[in-house]
Amino acid sequence: MQTANISHLEATSEQLDEFRQLQLTLRDRWKTIELFDNSDADIVVIPSLSIDQRELKKVEGCEHYEERLLFSLIRLRNPRTRLIYVTSMPLHPSIIDYYLQLLPGIPFSHARNRLLLLSTYDSSQKPLSQKILERPRLLERIRHAVRINKAFMACYNATDLEAELSVKLGVPLYAAAPDLQIWGTKSGSRQIFAEAGVPHPDGSERVWSATELATAAAQLWERQPTLKRMVVKLNEGISGEGNAILDLRPVANLAPPQGSHVERVTAIFNSFAEMRFQASQETWENFSSRIAELGAIVEGFVEGEIKRSPSVQGRITPTGEVEILSTHDQILGGPDGQIYLGCRFPADVEYRLKLQELGLKVGQNLAAKGALERYGVDFVTVKQDNGEWDIQAIEINLRKGGTTHPFMTLKLLTNGRYDLATGLFYSQQGRAKYYIATDNLQKDRYKGLLPNDLMDIIAHHRLHFETGTETGSVFHLMGCLSQFGKLGLTSIGDSPQEAQDIYNKVTKVLDAESKEANDDVSAFAEYSSPMSWEEGSL
């Protein structure tokens, strides 16, 4: 998503020119996709969530989301790759060891020697890239650690901060340039869909006030008199947390052609405070203040008895080619199914090839505008009475989203390939692979489990990924576990059912282990007598 009020690079045109020239050097290195992915390279990973920090705080445990790009460590399976990974706060050593032990055929020490971990030791609520820019000595250390002519920078999303960092390091940024990030906003997505001829719900352009929003909603209702609900979206919301559902049924007596336009605008405006906000702590007072800062859109809510939320992922090479990477069925939660919780790979066979077709159209439009690297397109699909699926695109993500790390984990661990003809992924052994993944396996009973506790549980119950069978679970967001009781994982199997069974085993084991630990603590508290510091001293 485009970020608000984050702008360092706009100082000089010289810096902008230098940034663009750096990106052009990627073309010289890009012979084929496979050669680029397996090249002798130094990869600087900056997992900065350079998005509106107030919106980011709606995501519980966001302090640890810099861990989501740790799948990049699996790139060290290439013995010629070196990797620098920078975080706000140091990562727990057990988490790093966990990823390096996943590498098939690579001695742990060899991979560890090609990995440089750096930290700003700054837990404040501002983007990591900004923290790095504020530390000239850290910048210098990164610069001296890379082979400039063989290095590129990867990030979560690209803003002026990442572009300035690219310039100061002299390392090209493999991502869409900051001035193109508008196409990853809610309003920008709608414009791309219209230009590319991709079906999408009726809605509005971006507005900047509650009054304009009410007017836009009334106009939408007049175009679509049968609408029951609308979705109001902050232009730069994250994972559905910036969405709200406006229910029109309480004011159905004003549906066109009844009532006047003014009456409809007034009724809608008065209904905003009663909207169902998808973020649990959101209020109209806060939401309305954000409209003036970020902008907002309104669009028709897609109704349907059998409804799903699939997505397609692609990437644009430095030479402008568009490659479809994957499709997923997203797992959504929240009051009205607007919040991203996880995904299943691949998307349903009944529409996955159509998703690829539509995703390619979006990618080609983005490529013509100069975008680079990863993009994702989210859809809503509804099964019609005739058995066909109505497919509507709802937004574009110009960043590494929730489906990025599961798919890249599978790809890097198996060194397999995605087959466009079937929409399936095959390992080198020719086995089709499936997975279920989440960032949101979260329960209060998991709180207090440390990374080392999780490693013990994984080892004892054999929950780890088996390189021989290429099945099992790969964990992430382990830093969230102790404080938030939250964990991410990707469960990989040779069938959808096997992937689900593997996932279910993890949850069953974690539930049992956390209950057992809590029971032990309760028993100790119940049967142990109080002891003073003096009595307990050594």
C-alpha cells in the first residue's frame, strides 16, 4: 500500500535519477527468471512495513511482522548466495537456527557464514527503513558488506524511504518505484481494473471527507437500487482492517426511486457511526479522521450464498515480462469476512485458470506503467445458479502480502515449478504440492510459550518439515508467540486433505501442550507453600 506522510526522496531530482539508474542495472543481470533466482548475488532484505503506522497497529503483533520475510533465508540453499537481513530488534537465535536447518544439502555452518544479521536496536513505532536511514554507521556497515555489482535489495513494500535507502547504499531496489505505489491503493486498483477490462464491483473514486463519502454512497445506491450493503474502505487499509460495512437495510425506505437524493445522503451520513468496522477497536470518530488523511472509497458489497475470496499472484521482471506465480483461496475472518487470516493453495480448480487470465491482464497493465516485482490481485467469486462463477476483482497489492511467504517457502524448499496449464505446483520429484497457511493461529493459552518452547514441541511431536517427503509444517512469526499467543505456519502435503491434516495436528498438539503447561503452573501454585526471598536464597 502507498504510505502516508513518508517522504525523504523528493528532495532532489538527482536522487530520483540515481534511483532509476540503479533499477536499470537489474535488466543487465536478468537473463532468465531461473538464472536470476539462483545467481551469485548479495541480497539485502529490508522487511520494513513502511505503511501508515496507525493502520498497522490494528494488526495484533505487528511488531514482529518483520519476521515474515525470513523465508528469504532459504535462498541460502544456493551456496553462492549471501544475504543481509536487517530488523528493528534482534531476532531470537533459535528462530534463525530453525530456518537454516531447513536447507537441504547445505551444512549449517556454511549457510550461517553467508548470512549477516543486523539490527537497529530500536523498537519505536516507525518504519525500519527510516530507522536505518537515521543510523549512518549502520548504513556504512551494510554498504561495506555487499558486493555492489552483485547486490539487490528486497523489501516488504516500496516507498520513498526504501528508494532513499537504495540510493544511499548504491544497491538497486527490486520493487515497484514509490511513485507507482498509488496503483496498490484501493482507488488506484479500481482504475487499473477499469483500464484492463477486469470485472470489479461498482463503486466510487477516492474521497476526502465524510460528506463526500455519503454523497458517493448515495450515487452508488442510485445506480444500484437493489444493493443491501456497501463496503467503505480507507484507501490504504491493511489486510481488511481498514474496511467497514454500511448496511442500507435500516434505511431501505429511501432506496431509489423512493425518497430524494438529499434524503439519501443525509440518511447514509447518519448511518456511518453504526457501520460494522472490521478492526475490533475501530470507532467512527477515528475512522472519519483517517478519511481526511488517507482518503476512502465506497463500493457495492458482493452478496452470495456460495462466496469465496481467491487471489492471484504474479511478478514483473526488470525486462517487463509478466509471470503468474500462484493462485490461492483466501481464508477470511472478522465480523463480515473482510480480514485476511490465511490461505489455501491452489485456488479451486473451477476458477483458478480464469484467475490467472485476469491476473495477467492486471500485470500487463502494471508493467506498461513501469511496475516491477511482486503484485497480487484479490477477488470475490460467487457461484451462480447455472454453476458458473461470477468473478469480481476488488484490490491490488503492490507488496509482499500474506500469500507471498507461504508460496515462496514451498518454492524455495522444493525447488519445484508452477504449471500454468493446471495451476498446480510440482516438486522436482513430480509430486503436486498443496498447503494451508496462516499468520493468525492465535489463542490466549499459547501466550508465554517462548521460541525455545516451540522448538521443543516441534521436535518432540515431529511437526517439522521433512525434506525427504517434502511434507510437514514450516513455522513463522515465532516472535509473536510469547506476548500475543500468535503464530504463523504453512502446512504442506501431497493433497489438500493431507495439508489440512498436518495443520490440524499442529493445532491439536499446541492446544495439548499449552494446556499441560498451564495445568502444571496451576498445580504448582495450588500445592506450593509461599516462600520468602530469604527462605529461597542460595
